[in-house]
Amino acid sequence: MLRINLFALVLVTAVASVALPQQQADPQFSTKVDKPAFVSEHPVLLFDEAHHNFHTAGGRYKPFADLMNSDGFRVTPGTEKITPALLAGCNILVIANAPGRGGEDPSAFAADECQAVQDWVTSGGSLLVITDHPPFGAGSAQLAKGFGVDMSLAVTRDLENETDDVLHFEREKNQLGDHPIIKGRDASERVNRVLTFVGQSLKGAAGSTALLKLADTAFDEGPQGNVSAAGRAQGLALRHGKGRVVMMGEAAELTAQVVGNDRFGMNVPGCDNRQLALNIMHWLAGLLDQ
């Protein structure tokens, strides 16, 4: 099954080099934006690559980075420790799958880095944190807590709303939140169907909006057994001070990857994941408002 194969593959490729098909950016996926959102001003998108990230702007997240460049953002790899000085040079910080380090303090980010990000967002910065099933969620869990977000650190399933272990979030089933990210600027940008691939669940504090709402039938598979994920989500948007935050509980949905002949992410036919990615960035850049 897709979920089992991908879950096992991620765990293997994250810790060792093996002679198996590996997740790669899909070179056939079109990242061209016919009408870029930003033509005169170009928001700087800093893509964190300083914390052993499984996804980088030039690697598995190249389709996402290329899509944003085509839309008028200026994507810059972040290869240094996160500091106030580093953040001062960007508009949006993107962190994708910084894995947990293990031990008593699994956070991929030092305490002063978490504080720098929180202070920057409070002052008006925008943050996108993309996480996944173990071992990735633990790397960003402490950072997320600073914004009132709880991560399950488990594998999320919903047998009533998945096909071949791919979770479906559909407007007609009320699984998409009431937010500008889902609505877009007009009907052509409306998000109606999103697919996710494994991932974990999230719970936001009061005032946050669930973008991808898990059904009451969803549950988290963890070492202690299954726990209900009812009332939780795989995507959240929230305001923090003057800034904006989006946190996603699954990573493949916002890029386009292949493993052998299998596609997963924005390149799967019949989903609005590509538009979701653009809408998320438009909201973080202030183009969409609420």
C-alpha cells in the first residue's frame, strides 16, 4: 500500500543510504504560473536548510520553490542558524521536515532560534512550518508550541476518508475550513479537494482555523496504540501578534514527487494541492486577508 511503502521508505532514506527507489522531485511537473501574483514587488521567501531538513528548495521541494519563484516570490535557501538578523532579511520563513534529533531534547531548533522566530512573527513576519509523521514532527514540536499548536507525533489514518492510504479532504464533506486560503481570491482559486500522504495531526489554540479538518473517524497510530484524532487537523492557519502562521501536518502535499513510477503531491490528478500551496503563500504574504 502507498502509505506503508512511503512511511517505510522515508524512515529508511532519512537515516541511511540504501539501494532503493527514493523520493525525488518530479521533473515533469509544470510550475509555470500564467499570471504571477507579484510582478513589481517580490516577497523574500527564506527556505530553511540548516537543520538537516529532509526537504530543501533545490531537492525534494524544488517543485514548490519553482512554483513560488514563478509566482513572483524570491526563494532563498537558508543555510545558517536562525537569528533575528537572518529573519530581518525575509518576509516569509518556510521550514519543511526538520527531523527530530532523538534523546531528551529532540527539537531541531535551539531555544534561542525558537524565540527568534516567535519574536519575528509577533512583529509581523510570516511562517510556514511543514511537518510529517515520525521522525519529523518532533523536530518542530517545540517551535509549534510557541504558537499554541500541538503535534500528535504519530501517523494519522482515516479509513472512512482515504483511498489506497491517501487521505481525502473535500469541500462537499465539510473537511475544508472557512478561510481565505481555501476560498482564494475568486472562484478560479477555490480549493475543493486536497490529498495528503500519511502525515500527523495538529491541534491549534483558540483563534486558529483548521484548513484540513480530520473527520471523527480519524485516528493517530502511535507506539501506545490508536488514539482518536477527532477535532484535529492536518493544516492550520493562525494570527500571532502582527504576523501570520500556517502549519501543515504532512509534507508531500505541497510539492510534487515521484518514487519509481508513482506520483504523490501536487502532481496527482484530480486534486487542488497546487492551488492550496499558492493560496497559503498568498495569505502569508498578505495578498489574501482575514
